[in-house]
Amino acid sequence: MSEHEAIMILANNPNIVPVPVIASFNNKGEVVPLYFSVEGLRLKVDHLLFADKKMSDVTTYRCEVTFSDRVQQITLNYHKRAGIWTLNKIK
């Protein structure tokens, strides 16, 4: 992981926050997020709605999670070259 790249990604994108993610690989070798933590909460990804690889270095995952008995859609981004996961801030 390039620490400089990670710092630049976070500095240039105020609407994302870094998050730890537990991921797996499907039978095609693609990364699939399973769990992530934010603000002290560990959340399970209930459904992966889609994965978008528009940019060669970033894969965007639109997911559903259940929090306080409410299903919410979130967007996780995997920055392959920097080796970090980010979460789009929920507004």
C-alpha cells in the first residue's frame, strides 16, 4: 500500500471515510465485501447490489446493510493500488 496514495485519496475526497473491511473472493476471483466497521459498529453486508469497475483502480460496491432494524444502502469503494476501502458519507 502506498501511504502517500491513501493520503491523497482521502485529502481530495471529503465525502469519503476510510473503513476496515472483511472481504472474500467469489468463484471468479472477484473481491466481495462481507463486513465493515464504522464509528465503532461492525456491520454485515446483507446484499451486494452491484459492483462497478468504471475506473481501473477503484471498484465501487453498492450494498445493503441492516442497522437498527432498518435496511440501508451504502457505497463502499476499494482503491486497489492504495489498498484501502472507503465509505461514501451518508447524508
